[in-house]
Amino acid sequence: MTEDVLFSLPDLPSPPVAAATAPLPVPEPAPPAVPDLPSPVVRLLALGDQFTQHNDHLSRLRPAYGAARGHASAQFLVSTCLEAVQAIEDQPMYGNVSMTEATIRIKQLAVLTGQAVRHLAEAKALLGASASESGPPSRDGEIERQIQLARELTALAPVAAVESASAVASEIHRRRSTSTTATDGLAPAEQAALHATARGHVVIGRSQGQDSVHSRGSSVHIDSVRALEGRGLIAIEPASAPPAFNGGPPRDRVRLTLSGALSVAAFLGHSPRTPARTTPTARPARAAAAPAPAPVRATPPR
């Protein structure tokens, strides 16, 4: 999977180690380079991808690990939402309804994610109590309920982030008065697949040795996915998405890379273009046949 810093979620913190056995700190490798000051559109697309990862963790992982991992990532996402709001407000653009709504949408997302943090903290506390003493079955049900509530609060976050990105991109395009859309030679089906991927809607499942794409709300073909993967615009993360049914195998999540986000940002916010209709060749109108003159009857002399 892509290692773009802009799209990464924090790793789950390691359990504390006793001071006597604690290893010497190892310097971390330098993070991969990302563009300086990414545009608000790219930042919002990255935010949507991070929420997709977060939601996948909550839906796929066991409660003990899902709550701990989800709690850490939800806290991170609250801060990332506020950073995205600041990035929008820092743009040299005056007040605009669409920009204001985009900002409000992300602020609301930060509030909802903050509520998810509280539910996941409660789940973690219950898990800690369960580990120290055998809790009643009702406690396990309460843990599942808290995780479910947290999951519902962020379920629509990727779509909200992409909608805000689209509003910001539309305003940027309008102010630049650009009449053409940069598509990098992408076919309409490939653009649609990138857009669905940004919204967290695309996964790949396997049945009888065949890969099949599953996408909510749009039809994405496996050929489009493979073409985008070959161009480095998407990456497929094996077994990272929840299964299609309880007890089923996990599916592969299709995610944007940084290059893919830059490509989406180039066409996002433009009105969908419809192919121009071919104007039929004008044919000369047929001259209507003049009506035959009525026969003139000779008037008999009086």
C-alpha cells in the first residue's frame, strides 16, 4: 500500500515497557516526501481516505484491538479535521456560500468524531475491566454497542470530506476561470472509479478464483481498477476491508495514492461534461410544389 504520509493513520501505541528492560530508542527513518503545503482539496481527499481506514478498522478488527486502534485514530482525525478547516480558511478567497458550507461540514465532522472518541474510550475502559475480572455477558454487549455507536458517527465521513473537497475545488476553478478539465488522459469510467474510491466505496472481493469489484452507488469495472493501479493512481490494500457477510473473508480496500488524489483534484468540482451532440448536416429544404392554378372558366357572354 502507498506510504504517503498525508494518508497515513498513526500506528497503535505499543504497550509500556519496564524501564529496566526498555531498549534504547532507535531513530525513526525519515518520512517519505510529500508536497509542501498540499492544497485544501488534496488535504480533504486525504482526510476522506483516513476516515475510510478508520472505519475499516472498527468494522473488521476484534473489539479489543478495534477499540484501542480506533480510539487512537479517532483522536488523530479530530485534529486533522481542524487542520483541514484551517487550510480552507487560509485560502485567499473571500466569503462564499459553498466555501462556508464546506468549512462547516468539516467542523461538524470534527464534532461527530469527538463523540466517537468518547464512545471508544468507554469501550476501552470496559475492556480493561473485563481483562482484570471476568465480566458478565452484558458487559461484552455494552462494548460492542459503544463501538457500534462510534462506527455510526463516522460512517459517512469519507463522503462528507469529498463533498467539501468538491465545493472547494469548484470555487477554485471558478475563480481561475478555467474552461478545460485536466484529466491526465483518463477515460470517463476511470474518472468515475477514482471518484468512487475517494468516497471509500470500492473494495475487491474474490469468488471462485475471480476478482470482482464492489462499489456502492456506481458501477466500477475491474478493468478500470487495474488500469488505475498500473498508473499508480490507486493502491489495493489486501484484506483490509470488512467482509461482505459475517464470517466471510476480508476484502481488499481500493485507496487513492497521493498521485491519485492530485488527479482527482484536477477534475473535481467541474460540472460533468456531456458529449456534444453531433449537429446533423443541414439539408436544403425542399421547395414545396406550388399548387396548380385553378382552371379558369370562360365566362359566357351575357
